Amino acid sequence: MSTKQKMIATLDGNEAAAYIAYRVNEVCAIYPITPSSTMAELADEWAAKGIKNIWGNIPDVIEMQSEGGAAGTVHGALQTGSLTTTFTASQGLMLMLPNMYKIAGELTAAVFHVAARSLAAQGLSIFGDHQDVMAARSTGFAMLGSASIQEAHDFALISQAASLRSRIPFIHFFDGFRTSHEVNKLELIPDDQIRQMIPDELVFAHRNRSLSPDNPFIRGTAQNPDVYFQGRETVNPFYTATPGIVEEIMNAFAKMTGRKYELFEYTGAPDAERIIILMGSGSETVEETAKLLNSRGEKTGVISVRLFRPFSLAHLLKAMPETVKSIAVLDRTKEPGASGEPLYQDILTSLVEAMQEGNLKKMPKLIGGRYGLSSKEFTPAMAKSVFDELKKDHPKNHFTIGINDDVSFTSLEYDPAFTLDESEWRQGLFFGLGADGTVGANKNSIKIIGENTPLYAQGYFVYDSKKSGARTVSHLRFGPKPIRAPYLISQADFVACHQFNFLYKVEMLEFAKQGGTFLLNSAYDKNEVWDKLPAAAQKFMIDKKLKFYVIDATTVARDTGMSGRINTIMQTCFFALSGVLPREEAIAEIKKTIEKTYYKKGKAVIEQNFQAVDATLDHLYEVTVPATVTGKFVSLTDVVAAEAPDFVKNITAKMMVGHGDDLPVSMMPIDGTYPSGTTQWEKRNISDQVPVWDPETCIQCGNCAYVCPHSVIRAKFYHEDNLKKAPEEFPSAPINSRGFPETRYTLQVYVEDCTGCNLCVEVCPATNPGDRSRKAINMDEKEPILEKEKANIKHFENITWNDRSMIDFSTVHGAQFLEPLFEFSGACAGCGETPYLKLLSQLYGDRLLVANATGCSSIYGGNLPTTPWAVNKEGKGPAWSNSLFEDNAEFGLGMRISTDKHTAVARELLTELGAQAGQPLTDSILNATQVLESEVIDQRKRVAELKEKLSTIDGDRARQLLSLSDNLVNRSVWLVGGDGWAYDIGYGGLDHVLASGRNVNVLVLDTEVYSNTGGQASKSTPIAATAKFAAAGKSIGKKDLAMQAISYGNVYVARVAFGANPQQTLLAMREAEAYDGPSLILAYSHCIAHGYDLRDGLDQQQKAVHSGYWPLIRYNPTLRKKKQNPFILDSARPTIGLKDYAYNELRYKVLTRTHPEQAEKLMKLAQEMVNLRWKNYEELATLPASDFVPVA
Amino acid sequence: MDLRTTYMGLELSSPIVVSASTLSQETHHIVEMEEQGAGAVVLFSLFEEQIRAEAARYASVRNATSHMFAEASDFFPNLETYETGTEEYLEKIWAAKAQVEIPIIASLNGITSEGWIEYSRQIEQAGADALEINIFFIPGDIHVSASEVEHRYLNIITEVRNTVKIPVAVKLNPYFSSMGNMAMRMQKAGADALVLFNRFYQPDFDIHELKILSNLQYSGSNEIRLPLLWIAMLYGRVPASLAATTGVESANEVIKYLLAGADVAMTASALYKNGIGYLKTMKNDLDQWMEDMEFSAVKDFKGILSQQNISDPTAFERANYIKVLHSKR
């Protein structure tokens, strides 16, 4: 082993793996996908910083348009001799499969690093299991699985070395989230040791096999029945040799680092009778469980599978004690319809073969089971249950563990109370808000302890499913030995609640250990806090004899100038109370870290942080826990209203309060079908400040309702009789249209659903003449008005929505009276995308089909437990689905074609059955125009009448028509997605769909980055802006998708920005729908990834338009048909410079700091591009119709 | 003509100096200023609050968007090298120094004691020939006494003086009870030059929109009298260089200031109005005037109309005021 001083770090699995991958490659072709994105981002970041690989050059990191593209690039780079890698997961790996067969078939050395993740089936999941890698097991790639952060680091190197030597490409994988995102202490491999593992001659051999005109040959031929088969068999010796090669490399690695690995690593009793075989992080859990069981006299063991492919029977047999009588194989995947999951099948086959060959004396009992899908917890209790099952004479085969399967009865029971000896650990649980810095501070704590003390540290972070007001739970462990516990904390020594109201939303103290410590951030002091707590929390504290501390972190933060950042304060409390380090030492370490973190920001900032630390200790108080419960009992299961549907009460509500794990299989929809409109039952109350309407000042323009991203503000007009039964304080104003003296107007704020984004106040044009600081809508404290508003909302709900045929859809003012069927989504506060979707749902919601590309809009649009696409009183509403990221245009086209087909068949049938159905009705249905809303409503009535008639007619044709007759009402098909989809991964499909001429409407919610995965650059990212993968500034201009679509001539195209010109947005959406052909709307969507407070989002939209950066246009082929100019420029000539828009946003501004000369150069170019495009657009807007592509 | 002058120890080829303005944000402008005859250039101001506000904004955006949900731990490339403001400024000094021969005077507008010290140190290290400190402080709090305000100024000067070795000019405002005494104390505290005067932000109102207007107006030649008075008063009495910086629209004002005793006259508004090339016109006009007046060097006429050099020094005092009042009748 090296005598060098050990390099200790605390990293997550992604960084641990990428650290090596970056150093042993020359090219990285990347594409973001959760949970692997971090690896790619780090590679890009390191390259931007000039960090070199072990050969002293900076790897070339290129972002591609999709994983398919990345794989192609990897293939090409490999074929020309570069050491090349990529990082991916899940659907990304699926897109790489075709190339992987090629790469393996050509015996090309390469490693793909995979943060293994679930595949989208009945629903998408971003979380971890082995479904993706298992789907790749036939590609010919070797597969090496890491079970921990240290292994992710070590195996990244071992796989690279083995691949170069064996010529077999490797998938190096580890569990998504559990390993990729867990932070743990590890030893880093120094560069000289990495270099030692990658001999030059193997690198030269790799290069020598590459394509070169200096040594020409062809590779990639087309082969025929005569030789393909034999060709396929040529590679066998390479696969046969690979396990031995990996073993040798592991041995060499052990010599060098002291860390010894085996292909099949056995841990446990040498004379074990019962063993579990598994792969990935779960093996640590089973190993630790076996250790405990063995200490109690049991004979158990574990085989942790490292090298899954090529599968080596010999190594398996070598690892397995001869005493084994029964084996359970655990697969973290599901292969429906198979005779067993892959690892189980391999083990079974191996043992049977071994028996046949006489290498195994007695066939052990063998069972297989599934565990841990989509990061489902896998705990020592579950491992014990599997060991216990193996004791039985007839253990259950094809079992599941960790769920309650009351349908197929596959599940094993387990005792959740069983835990390992956790006495050496100090365990902390922290409940924070997504944006309050809790996770960041905890990562910091782990670094402090992991890197500055001999202690080991582990951190894992759990997020909820919403983007705004999301709760985070940090699980931290500290101990004197390496922490091998890849599961959540159930018995915490220390529980911290960083947000007081969480106490009413989650029973966090159930996870506190007897005698543990509870720290609460509370505005109430030590004398008054007790009575403010819910009864359940009080009871836990009394029963568990918890030590209880309070701190008013918000006030301390404010008083020490750290306003809004309670993280340092709460972190200090943790160090002071948790006992992980002696108090004084802990505080000294925090201060050291502060100095390190802020040294560039100057003494003042450091002092400010020091003061915050000192003030924290002065304001941290212990509360004497009284002996009696005085608080109110709040049942977490009563979170939804009594009138909620059963599904919501029985299923959704359980997920909402964090008890989804307890739902049995029988409660789950069998095919991924969930009821619409469930966000209305989840009153999240995430904002203390909510808009309050001032009827006196209001001019009833509807702007606030229009821009509200969460459909929290709604308007109705109604007869004054509706006020008779209204609550006393129900606000109302006479409608401001003349001639309706008895009509009243109410603007209702759904205060419990508000995220506090402020857009409504920003957009309000009316100022209170009596108090010019107030508008017609103002943010005020919610608490004092909450009960009143709840009553008002109830009354407002009872007022019928206005008759759609009576509303002028063509104005913003009119649109406010349309019921939104997209409401209360989990999108970020102030989201710039959702107002478009809400408007879409208002305009066409009752006949809307939405194909939604994966991304932000599919997450806030379709992430459980509650979803925002809603249903109106008639039971009509948007039908929404998400297929994939890459295929959304095609998916939506499929919806259109299907709808058109069914409409055509229905019309044929109706024509045929005309007389039976009644000729006048038939004719009116067949000849109806359905352009105006009133026409659609009439058609609906006619179809209802038809259905009634058909139900009385006997006969096959009538029944056929009945099943299709709803299609006689026009359906509006919208293909929705972000720029990552439309500009990059789905661009080819989108292009094809636009060229199809079919009547689909495409809405691109353009945030100019991959927002959902964390702000990576797309081809929509503008020049001069930074983004991940464009840290040095994007140097190529944004693709003009509008002009590309316009070039077809028959595509309706609009570029809109609701914050700049809401009327134009509305017009474009209506024209797109009215146009009988493909339509494309590019919608400016401000986003947190732009880097400013989104309350200024509308202002930025205006600046985007006024600077000419985002010219508002419409291209209407209908006008071309009428021999008019179809190109309409809706915005005025630029009045401000691009800088005046761009430099309000961090994404642009940042470049002026990090790369000032580049920023200046790119901004100049960007301005030139804006000028040029404006000039071109102006010319287009003045051309005669004949200068545009004619339309058929 | 010999236009040379000495300004806080710096030898300048001309007494016409470009004052702190956005014009100097572009290095090629500074090159042009030199070509057109500027004696020196005061760079645009580095505003501490801007740096702090940007740092705070940056931190708050990062904070508010980090670790919000499982898929995105943050939204921006990791910016360890992100420097909020100073880097860019220091780069400008460096770039300007590399491209021109004339002295580059940096301008710093601080708030906190740490800010003054830290940024002045960095500015010196970046190679600025001198530092002009711009103490922009409106004592809006009516509980703050005059002496507290004065101490604040003096403390800042002392701190900066103790931090850097390059010459330090102080751009000050005229609103001290005893301007002359204050000028002397500033010099004693370490100011090598006094720049007269800073113009405070003075808002206007829009009476129709009932809004405050914050548009900035360039100084005009009618505003030169106050600085002219004080330069004339201070010349020869306070051992510091004097710079005039208000209302220099043409060579006429430059001449007046020099006559009063200024070492340099600074302008930006003339260049905003007429372009950087106007520097040459001003210089030519100055030349012409000197020729007409038969002065061969700036030193020959500098300060000849200062209070100490004229036969009736009271002309600058009350008697002069009374004379003016009488002349209005």
C-alpha cells in the first residue's frame, strides 16, 4: 500500500465516480438525466476550470441533444481511438442501447457510468433500482456494480482498467439516489495510482485499433446469413477471459490501495446455511444484518455480486460456502412474465449447471424475490425477514419484500421494530424547507466532520414531490467507523424542525429515539412554545423523555444580517446540542469552515457569520417538557376535506402525509390511471402572505387572474341574488360593464393554495387613490383572514361558472371568467410556464387532449400524490398523458390521428344510421361548424341527444357509433413540453409532426434551459448566457425554431410572452386552435434558472420584448391563402438594449464576472443578432403575400 | 505651450483630466482619451454597495434555488470563481494601464470601513497610479451631528491612507459648516488632493404622475462658481493638490479653475455632450487662450486669481457678496 498520506474526502456517489471517469478519459459525451446529471455537470465544470486528466490534457466534454446522440458520439470517438465515456440512467440508457450493441460487438474498451434508476412503466420514477441496467444486460457490455460511495470511486477505475485490458465495454453502475446522492467519507485515489492502473500500452493498443486513413480498414459492415452468426461467436474468448481480468485488476488494486474486492464477495459465517445474494447498495444492509444475526448464533451470509456480466459460475461457486442449504436471490428489478428476475435466473442456471457438472454436491433451496423498486426502503428488518424465510421448509419463491402485496400475496412480512445496534452512531434528522438552506448546511456539516475529524459521516436527503414549498428531510449519521447503512434513519438522537408549521404536517417525532433531543425553530419563546405544539408532538416528547430546545432562528438571522438564511444558525444549534463533537471544538470547526467558505468575500462577511454563530448560542434555550399534553389533536389523515372522493381520502391522502409506503398493492390503480384534479384536496398553505382583493380599487381587468401561475385567483360575475346567502364579509363589486345593474363581480383568492409569488400584485394596474402604496390586490398576512376566506371560497364555489357562450374569449378581461382546469400545481412560486397551461385549460379544457413531454411540466403536471389537471362540473376536462421525453410530438400526433380516425368512423356510421337516429339531428351533427364556443356547446347537446337515441337502438352499428360518438365533438390536441424537448431531444419528431400537416397544436414552454434537471443548456439557450454545460457562456445563438417552422408554409407559428402582451398570447392560442393544421407556439417562460426573483418575471418578459430579444410574431397560413401577408410582427421596434434586459438575470450577469472579455464579446454578438433578426422580421412583415410559401 | 501640471505628485501633460464616468468603462475609450490629450483619466467608480447588493442577490438567488427538489440540486454552473464586481474593476485598471501612458486614477465609492480598506488595497495592487475616494454620504438621519459626519470622513481618509501608498484624492461635498477647516483636516488625515465638488443625487418630481424622478442631469458651466470660490480660497493655504470637477463645459471653465488655483480641471459632461474628441478642442482652446494671453506655461497663471494672490482678498468674502447684491439692483 502507498505510504502517501491518505486523501480523505466526503463526496456523493456521483462525484466519487465522475472523479475517476474524468481523469481516465479524453472525451465525455453527455446529456442530463436524473440521477446521473451531476456526473456530467462535474465533468463539464472541471473541463471549464482546466482540470486535467492523468495524461495532462483537459477532456473534451460535449453535451448532446439526447442520450442517443451521446451514445453515437461516444461510439465515433471510440472508433477513432479516444478514451471516451458517458454518464446516464434510466430512459437515457434505453436510448443508448442500439449503440451499445455496436460498441460491444466491435470489442471497444469504454465505460458507461450509470446511476441506476427505474424505468417509466405505469408511471415514471426518477428513483433508484436496477431496471435500466438489467434492460442493458444483453448488449454485451460487462456490468460492474458498486454498493457504496467508496466502491463507486474504486470501481470506476477498476472497470476502466478492465475494459482496456479485456476489450469488453463496461457499464459501471450504482444505485440511483441511494448511492449517487448519498454523501459519505471516502479515500480518494491519487492520480499517480490511477495512472498506474491504466498502462500506456493498453491505451496505445486502443488507439491502434482505431479508424485511421493512415491505416485504412472498414468496420461496421453489413453481414449476411453466411457469416453473421460465426462473427457473433468470435467474441466468446474475450468474455471468458474478462472475469479473470477483473479479478486480477481487483487484486492489483488491493495491493495498491489496501481495499480488496471480489467478483462475488462473500461476507458472513464461514459455515453459513442461509445466504442472500444481491447487488448494489442493499448488500451492505444485508451484510450488517447477517453480522448481527450471526452474533446471536445464526449461520447466515451474503454474496454481494460485483461483476454481474460476464457472469462467472466458477467465481460464484468459489465464493459460496459449501454449507449453504438455502439461498434467497434479491433482484432490485421487475421482469413481468419472466420465470424469475435476472439475477435469480442466473444463479439458478449456474447452480443447475454446477450440479450437472458435478461441481456442486447438493442443490440448495433457491428462492428469488424483488425489493427496493424506485428507491423503496430496504432495511435490516427486511433483510432479516428474508433470512427468516429461508429457515422455512417451503419458503416463498418469487416474493417481494418492503411492500404489502395483498393481490398476488408475494410479500414477506417483516418487523419494522428490528434494528441493528446503532449505539456507535449519532443520528440526526432535519426537517427543512426546500429553499431554506437546510440541505446545504447539512452537507456542510458532513464535510466539516468528515474532513476535519477522525469521525465518519453519512448524509442522505429526501425531497417531496413539489417544486414550491417542498419539504426536505436530511438524514445524517456520524460514527467512529465507516457507516454502512444505506437506509433512512428511524431512531434519531437528534431531530430538528426548521419550519414550525411542519409539526402540523408530519409526525417527525415518531423518528426520535428515547431520550433524544428535539430542536425547534420557533417564534414562540421557551415559556410559550409548549402550548403551541400539536398534542401528538407533545405526547412523543413526554413519552420518549426528549430534551427540547427552541431557537428563534429567523429573528437571530435577521438581527445578525443573515436575513432569510437560517441554515447557519440551525447548523450551529446542531453542533452545540448533538454531541457529535465536543461543543467548543464543534463551534471552532464551524468558524473555520465559515472562514474557508467566505474568505473571498472579505472579513465583513466572515464576521457577520461569526456573529450569527455567537448569537445563536445566546438564543438557544432548553424548554422544560411539562408532564401533560395540552395541545390540539390534529389527525394527519384528516388532511383532505370530507367531501373529497374516496380515492383521494383512502389513497391520495395517505401519500400526502407521507404514509404512501403503507398502501397495499390492492389500493393501487392497476394501469397507472389516476383521477384528475386532485390538487384541490391538498391545501398546502405554503405562503404566509397572500393576495387580498380591494373591490373598491379594482377595475376588473382580469390581469391578476390571468398571470396567476397557480390558478389561485378566479373571477365570476353573477346576479346579486347570489349575495343573499353569502358570508357577511364576502367581497363583491358591481360589474363595471354598463347595462347590468343587478350583476356583481367577485375576485376570489384561494388563499390556502397561494405560493406567495406576488405576480398578481406586480401586474395590477390599479392604485388605491387614498393610499398610493396599495393596489387593487395586495399581499397581506394570511393567518388573520384564513377562516373568513375559507367561507368565502365555499360560497364562491357555489356560484355557477359563467356561461361560456356569454363570455368574450378574445380579451384578457373575458378570459378571467373561464373556469381554469389546471389548478394549484406544485410548480415553483411565480412559475412562468403554468399561466399558459392554465389559459389553455380555460379555453379548451373540456375537450382537451394533452401530450406532455417529460420535464418540469410533466412533473408539476403529473407527479403524485396530487395532480393539477382538473374536471369541470359536467365531468369534462383535460385528458393528460406523458409518454417520454423524446417522443412527445409523435405521441401527440398519435392522439390526433386516433381522434381523427374515430371521428371519421363515427361520421361514417352516423351517415349510415342517419334515419334511425333522426335525420335532422344527424344532419345538424354532420354539418355543424365548431369554431365558436357556442357552436361547440350546441354540438355537445346534439351528441348527448344522439347518444340517448343510440342507446335505444339495437344493432352492432348503433353500438359501434355509441362507443365513438363523443368524437363528434371537436377535440383539441395540444403537444406540450419544454425547450429541451422541442429544440433538442424531440426536435426530429417535432419537425416531422409539423411537416405532417395534421391538426395538432404545439406549445413550447421555453425556459431556454433544461429546467427540471437543473438548468443545463439546450439549443434554446441564448448566446451570452451561462448554463450548466455552458459555464463559459453559450457562444452559439438560440435556434430560431419559429422561422424553421415558418419555412414549411403551412404551419401556424407564434412567439408569445404573456407577461409582455397577454392579449397577443390569447390571440395566438385561439388562432392556433382555429387553424386546421399544425400550429407551433413558442412561449417565453421565465424560470428560476434565469437567476432573479420571479416576482420580476413579468417585467423581465416586457424587457425581453422591448429589447427585441423576444419579438412577438404570428405567422398565419390562413392569411397566405387569402393572399395577405401571413407574417405579423406584434411587437414594436426595440426601445432598450439587450443588456438592459439580460443583465437583470444572473445567468447572463455571471459571465461578466467569470469571463468578462467573453461576456463582452458575446453580448456584442448577441446584440448584433437581435438587430439582424429584427431587421429581417421587419422586412418579412412588409412583404407581399406572394413572397411567402404558398399553402395548398 | 507647456501644459504640464502636477497633480498630487503625478506629472500630467495637460491639466484637463477626465472625471469618473461610465465613459471609462470601455478601455478603448481610455485609449482615445489619451490620444485626444487628456492629462489623466479617473476611472468610473467602484461602488461598494453595488458589489454587496450583487453578492447578496447572487447568494439569495442561489439559496432560494438550491436543493429545492430531488432532480435539481441547483440551477447554475458552479461558480467558485464568481467575483462580484471587484475583479472586473481591477481588470479594467490593469487593461488601461497596459494600453495608455497617462496616469490612471481609480475611483472608489465605499460604505463600510472594511470595504474602503479592502478595495483600496486591491486597487493599488492592480496598478492604479492614484486613488480618488468618493465619499458619498447624505446625513439623512437628523440625529447625526456635524462632528459625527466630519469624523466619518476623516476616519475613512485615515484608513485608506494607512492602507495604500499611492496618492489619495478625496472627492468631497461643499456642505460642511467650515469648508476650509474641513479641507485642511482632510489633508492632514492623509488626502493628497481634494476634488471639488461631488454632486449629490438630487431628485425631481413629476407633478402629473406624482412620482419621484431620479434622472441625472449633467453639470453646467453655471455651476462652477461654488467650486471656483473654494479653490480660490484653498489655494496656497491647504498643502494639497486641488482638482475642479463641476461644470467644465469648455476650455473657459478649465482656464477659470486654473486661475483660481486648481492643478487640474475634470470633465465628463463635456465629453458626453460632444464626444471624447472634444478633449482636443478644449486643449486647443486652452493653447489659444494662453497664446492670446501670452502665457507660455500653466504654472505661469495657475492660482493668480486665488484669494491669496489678488490684491483685495476680501473680494472672495462678504464684501464681494455685497458688491454682487448691489450690482443686481
